[in-house]
Amino acid sequence: MALHDSIQVSDFERIIVPSRRRFLLGASATALALAGASAIMAEEPGSQQVSDTPATVIKQEDADHIYASREQPELWKSQSFSIDRWWGDFSRDLPDQMDMFASNPWSIGPFNKYSGNPVLSPTAGAWDQGIFSGGVHNGSIIVKEGLFYYIYRGTRPIDVSTTGEVDYICDIGIAVSKDGIHFTKDDVHSPLFRNGEDRKYSFEDVNLVSHEGMYYLFCNQWLWGQQENHGENGTFLATSTDLLHWTKRGIVFPNATRTHRNGVVVQNGDNEAVRISGRFVMYINDGLIAYSNDMLNWESHENPNRWPGGEGCFALADHNPDRPDDIVLFTGGAHTGHWYAVGEALFSKGNPEKPRGWLPRSPLFAEVKYPYENGFTAETPHKPISNFSDCIFFNGLTRHERKWWLYYGGSEYYTCLATAPA
């Protein structure tokens, strides 16, 4: 990731953010350098997410001896909860207890984690078989004719020659569910994009939106070892009329002078694109924003405004008739002690570039009592599966039957579900 000098983030967040998806493996060395600091394995006061999932706490002394290499537990420790290292740019002057949703009526939450998590796992030997610290996650959800379509990122060991040191590669696939919980992977149409000459690319992190009968799938496309070539790297677009057969449109910003990634288009609760002052709006990582008249052709520029929370996850508007001007941007990054947790920031249609406020605490964060959120397998015996011990990120949110359905990554390996009142 090419970080822009003017972005106001903490020094630690500036260094570590690229390594969350192992975008640049050089960041791992930085994480190891930080590992000497003690990890504070506790939850911050005032948190309000809930779950009825049985708790399983794995002690560090029980875990150290079952990692495959000495490096893995050090990375696991470095990316654990730490008030000192991962507070981000949020205020520390807050009461211990608060009803932050009542105090911020624009916000979405509280979230309740599904007791049967995870809802999707890698498939051994398949295109989405996973690797250590990478599996099936960062997908988008949409409900069509009563079915949940989860369009997700699947990871496998790298299978092409590359000049870089990245050891994984991803494609996009489809899973379908009648109830939003029990998913069946579509092996007929999946994977979608790594075919022919495009086999060399890694496709990651889906943002899915519909408009006038067409589905628009935005994701990141990477050519490992040549990430500075913006004509082949960054936000990628494909379109479909049925969510199964996709037409590749290519890189959205081929003439960009710096990386455009994690583009999230403002949409409503039914995942339909929302026009704001006649144009569609896309939030892009690292201080960029883009506009379009037709969802196909986009123009971006630098946004001088900043807010805490890290990367863009999802952008929501037209979801509350009592607050028609609101835009809620979900974020993922260093948050009040969590290495990667979900945040919410408020914008307005009158000025979609300037934040009006944000939640002081994370509405959705990893908990050490759940192994699949703490870098361990969901099944027993709980074995290390990921370095990402305190990492929740998501791209999928939809409204269905008066609930918000949010699909998030557990340890960057599983897909998990949380819901909130709608």
C-alpha cells in the first residue's frame, strides 16, 4: 500500500496496515520488532457487542509450543490487543461505561455474534483451501429472490511465478444460503476471475452493489512483485446480471499515480447504489474519494479530510428514513487497543467528504475467548491457524427481516456472522 504523507494516523498504524493482508511482506519485519512489547489481552471498558458463543480461552504458554515456526507466535503476540500500540487516533478521554449507540443515534448496533460461528471455512484441496493467516473472508453479501449470495475472497498457496516474496494468491467465489447461516459453495461458477492470462493476478476484498438490474463487483487486483504498476493493480470491476456469470471490466483507475484500493460504493440497506447530488460516491483507502455518473467510469481525487479508524469497509446511506442525510462509513484498523477492529464514522450527503463524527469505541472487535477470532482453529483441538490474533475486518452488510447481517473475517481465515437490529 502506498501511504500518503498527509494521512493522520499513528506511527504504528502507518507501519503495520499494509501487512494485514500480507500486501507487502516487508511489514512482517516491523511487526517482529514490535513483538517485544507485552500484549495486553483484555477488553476495553464500554464495549457493547454481545455473544452467546461458548468461550474458550487459549493461554499463551499452551500455544507457544504448537506453532510451526518461531516467527509465528511473535507475530501473533505483536498483533494482539495493546492499549499502548493500537489505540489509533481515538480520544482517550472517555467514561468507563457509556451507551454509545443511544448517544450516537446515527450509528448501527449493537451487534450480536452468531453462536454457531464460523459460517464459512476453507475447503481442503480446493481453490479456497487457505494458508496460514489466509482463508475465506472479506466477502460481500446480497439477498436476491430470498437467497443470500456471499461473494467472497478465497486464498491458496501461490501457484504462479512472481518476482515478489508473497506466498499466497486469491480469487473470488460464490456461496449461497437460504437462511444466511448455512452456506453451500458454488463449485460450478467459482472461482470467478483467475483464468487465462488473468491467472497471474490475485483478486481480493469484495464490494458488491446493484443498480438498475446490474450487479457491480469491485475488488482489489494485484500483480505480485509489480504492485507499483497502477495499470494492473488496484480497484478492479466486473459486472453481472445474475451474480453467477461475470464480465470483467478491468482496472477502474488505470491512469492513477498512486494505489487505489478497497473502493467502497455508497449503497442502501438493500445493497442498491445511492446517488448523492446526482452522482455515485466511492470511498477509497488512504485519503481518496471518487465519483461516477454511470458506475463504470470513475474519477478520483485527494480528500483533504481525515478521520480515525483505518481502511474503508462499507458505506451506507438511505437506510434510516428519520435521518435521510446520513452516510455511515464503516472502517477497519487500529481502534482503541485492537489491532484491527470495526469503526463507524458519520458523513452527510451535503458533504460526503467531511466527517461529522465517529463512534468512540469499536462496535465489533475480536475477542480472545473465541479461538476463531484469536488465530486458532474453530474445531478442537484448537491449533494455530493465523498470525492475526486481534483482527476483524468486513466487506459484507445487508438488511433482511429487520436485521443487519454483517459478515466479518475471523483471524483473516474464517467468515463469521454478526447481526444488529434494523
